[in-house]
Amino acid sequence: MTEPSPFPLVVVSGEPFERGRQYGAAASDRIARSVDLYSGQLEDLGCGWAEVRRLVDGFVPTMESYAPDLVEEMRGIAEGAGCEFAAVALVNARTEVLQLARRKIGLPDDDADGCTGAVILPKASADGVIIHGQNWDWRAECADTGIVLQIRREDGPDLLTFTEAGGLARNGFNAAGVAITANYLESDRDYRALGIPLPLIRRRALESQHFAHAIRAVATTPKSGSNNMMLSHVDGFAIDLECAPDEAFALYPEQDLLVHANHWVSPVALAKLKEVGISSTPDSYYRDVRVREALAARHGKLGREDLKAALSDDFGTPYAVCRPPQPNARGNLSATVAMVIMQPSAGIMEIAPLPALNRSFTTYKLEMTPRCRDAA
């Protein structure tokens, strides 16, 4: 593969449709690649565009009832990018639509959206600050579809998120000091009903002025499938929410560290549901241990470079914390697409595309509220 280039920054403002239009116009080429990636993947599963549109349309009523403003923003993205609304909705519901298409033909999920995430609490850091980061494991092609989106808002805190082009949010933080990352999970409760697509939930968390409201968005919003979401606050708190479609299970830091990969950890969750995702992510059982041990060894001295080092671990490669591009069971090229490191007190997000091949980070900035700046 060629040397990956930094993810472009897209800055938008205004009312939902207008900021969507700005977004779509600025990232039209990458949005087209996102749509082609997932429509092509669905075509391989036997879904033509008419069937894709039908699957996507199934989510529109629930999205409109949950967040009509975000649906309006997606309509603006479609106009700005010169594509139909269903294409943008597909990017935002791609996890759910791909799962429904696989389940329709009885195909197991061997193309899992992986990830290893971690939060360093102030007592473990050298400077007394929160550091929150993640490796995003997915399709290697997404190194050419990712963007960093900065949204300047009139009705809440500004936010900065790394996402697939056309998506509403993935990882990020806001000017009030709320940060989020997310990891794949599976359980036997998945896809019994249609819920809210995950990017809308993450976006709502990132729009929250108050940490409690971010927790509510993650913990109580009904989902189609399971997912793990890690939330932190600049004032020194972090929580991990292992989410089944209809229930959330809280995990808290141990020794001032919070680390999660792609298997269920909560004893309460494991007593109530069945883990069914480990067949596609068996390396999850050591990835979280490797990161936690690397960070614990420098407790009280940790900085962003230490988190980068821990997330660069190559034990068990190619099934490692930091994965080089490799074909998976279906022939798709899988990799750690991006390493994302955030220090909200400083308004900093650092990202390296394809970090197993490239250790060059680009720094993106967000102006924080005065209280957050004082915490830096």
C-alpha cells in the first residue's frame, strides 16, 4: 500500500441542513468512497441497490423520531455531496445494514469492527490529566475515507470527531470535556429489533454539555446490536458501558486505567447474555491485557506518547493490538485503520492512519471552554 496521508479536516457551522451541506461539499470524494465501499460489500452479499435502499429505509423512522435534526443534517450531506439520502444513511447505518444482510443469508460475522480503547485517569498520568485513545480496526480502505469533522455549534458545545466520510460521529470530544470511543461487541440479543444506528448515539453523546447526559445517550438509547462505548470527562472521570441492544452494563477504572477490547467483561452481563463475537475476535482476550500491563508499568508517569506505545503493541501479529493490513476470512483487507489519541484538557486529538505501517501523527485542535483550558 502507498504511504497513507493525513485525514482531512472539515469545519462546518450553521443550522443542521446547512452544516450538512458544507460537510458534503467539502468531503464529496471521500463520501463517494465510503458509499462505494459499503454498497460493494453489500453487493457481494447479494444485495443490489434496491435492496440496500429498502434496508436503509427501515431505519429512517426510528432515526427521525430520535434525532430529526441529525436526519436533516444527513439530508444536507447528501445534497452537498451530490448523492441520494439513502447513500448517506447507509454510511451511518452500515454496521446494522451489513449485519442484517449477513443474517438474511445465514453468513457469520467474520468481518468484525474490532478496536482496543483506553483511558488514562489523572492519577496515572504525569500531568494530572485525562488521556483517552483507541485503535480502530476495520477495513484498510477506510484510511482513504476517514475525516476529522469539527462542528461549531450555536446550541451546545463545539465538537471534534474522527469519522468515516458521511458519518455523523465515531471517536471524539467536545468543548465541555466529554470524550467517547467505541468498540465492537456481539451477544445473543442482537438484531431482534431495529434500534438507533450507532453514529447517531455517539453524536448525541458528543453534543452533551453535561457528562450525565452523555451517559444517558449511550446507556438508554435502544440499539440493534451490541456495542461497547467508553466515556470520559476532562475533570477526571471515566466509565465503560458494555451495551446490549436493550441494556447497559457499567465498568469502572482499575488502578486509574480503563481498557477494553472486543469481549464482554462485566460479570453481570455474562450472567445475563451469551458472548457470541469471540469467534471473529479471539485476539481480544489478550489485546486488553497487553495494553493495560504496558500502561500500568508507568503509572503516575503516563503521557500521550505512552498511550501511543501501548496501542502500538505487535504481540501476536497480525492479530495484534496494532494490526497490519491483511486479508480476512472473506478476502477483505483488514487493519488498524487509525490510532486516535485525545487529551481534551489541551483540546488535542492526534491521529495516525494505518499505524502498523505509519507512525506519523497529525494534530487537530478544538478550542475548549475556559474551565477546560484551566484544567490543562
